[in-house]
Amino acid sequence: MSSQTSRALFSAYGVELEYMIVNRSTLNVAPLCDRLIHSVAGSYESEIERG
């Protein structure tokens, strides 16, 4: 029988959260993320580190 090792929460696997930008009135998806990232980073990036 193998010995089980305890691991800290999320140390053995990752959780990915995805958010959608939606229209407040209709809840339709608003394709604004690329423009938002461009306004913050000054270029089109795949992600931005904000601390």
C-alpha cells in the first residue's frame, strides 16, 4: 500500500476562472476585452500582470 502525502490547497492542480464582459441590460456578451487590454497595455497582449 502506498503512503498518501498531504498537499496544500491548489498545489496539485490549477483552477482557471474565466469572466465575460456583458451588456448590463441584456446580458449579451460584449466583445470589448481586446480594446480594454489595448487601452491598458498600449498594445494587443494575451494577458496583463497587474499585481
